Amino acid sequence: MERTRHTLVATKIGNNYKIFNLQTDADVKPTILTNDPSMTAWGWAIITYSGQILKSGCIKTETEGKKRRIRKSDETSQRISEINNILIDLIKENNVNLILSEAPHGSQNASAAVMIGAVAAIVQTISDCFGLAVEFYSEQDSKKCLLGKKSATKQEAIDAIQKIYGNSQFTGIKYKDEAIADAIAVYHVASKQSTAIKIFKK
């Protein structure tokens, strides 16, 4: 007989709270999808509520508009679709019932601002479509929790993640390892602050 577990979690969105039903198959261990969102190198990891890293990776998309002679808006849509498809597969294949993400930040120019809005929309839209709770954490909060300071190099973050979670998830490719480490750092701060994670750990 199939058993289903229901847990209600209130997550703050803006000035309001939204109630999410964290429904999972009781016989299958639920997991968390944690993200370092980016249009060029999207870091992700699938982690259990107890902190075991099951898999991780980096979604790389590139600008090829000039080579392929397509409009920039069309290319951006294609890159978003590529990221969406991979995240959707991860959620379906790994019994994900909570999404974590670093809060997108910084915009040196108008184009960068568009990309920041796009990656934030990807995270929120996918969570809405699957009815999953999503929690955002700032880069500074992640570094503060991981290293005890709000300013740190990418390598310091990688070294700290390796010390706590091991190094099996790292590839030796700099941009991938930086993105994966940032995604895991988001889980690390959430493991200390998230109500949803505290409930499922019990």
C-alpha cells in the first residue's frame, strides 16, 4: 500500500506567508534541491535532509547569438528552457520537496539586470509549478554561516565545503566547482535556519 506523508510549512514570501504541503511518498526519502542560480553556470546539488550530498552539477549555457544569427531574446528563451528542463528532471527523479536558492544579486548593466530577473523567475516559477516551498538566502548569509565572515574568496568557500561535506562532488574544473560550492553553501545556512529542514530532520 502506498503511504503518503503530509507536512505543512509556512514560508514567508515578501510580507506574507504561504502554506506549502510538503507531500512525499513515505517510503522514499525526500530530498532538497539547492541552487546557485546563474544563466552561465548554474550550480546545483541534491541533498538529503540529514546533509548527505547525493549528486551535484553545473548547468552551463552560452551566448551563441552571433554565430547562429538568432535574436538575443530568442537565445535567452532557449537558455532558460535548457535550465528549466534540467531542473525539472532533477525534481522528478529525486523526490525533491524543498528548493533552496542563493538570492540573485548585482547588476553592472541592463543586460545583467535582465539575467538576474530571469534566474530568480526560473526558481520561483518551478517551485510554483510543482507546489514546492522555496527559500532564498543571501550570499553574505551563506559565507557568514560557512566561514564566519561575509566576505571570502571562492576558493575559501570550496575548501570549507570540502572540510564539512567531503570532496566527491567536485570536478577539478574551476567554474563548476565554484558554482557547486555556492549551491551547497546555501544548504549549509538553511540547515541552521530553515524551519522546513528542522521539521523533516525530526
